[in-house]
Amino acid sequence: MTSAKFEPERYKDEYGKRAQVMIEEKVKGHEIKAAPKAPERGGNVVDIMAALKQSLVKAEPRRDGK
């Protein structure tokens, strides 16, 4: 199996560009504000490992032949 050749020119540094824009705005004297915090996700959190173990127990053949 071969892997594709890495071509760094295909990738763009979006973080660096955004940081540079913020720096330039700060130099101009503009106030820099942080982005609003993303809302927390609520709901049911599933323990994947517990679910996997439970499914394996259900899938095991019974030794008593049932």
C-alpha cells in the first residue's frame, strides 16, 4: 500500500490568516472581542464502551444451548 505524496501547498493556514487580521485591527486601535461561546449541548450522553460491552454480552452464544 502506498500513501499519497504530501503537498503542503494544497492547504491554507486559515488560523494564521484570522490571527493576522485581528492583529492588524488591534494595531489600528479597534477593540477585539472574543466570539460568543457556543451553547452547550444537552441531552443523553451515551457511554460507547458500556454499550459495546452490553452488545457483546447479548451476542455471546449461551453455554446451556438456549
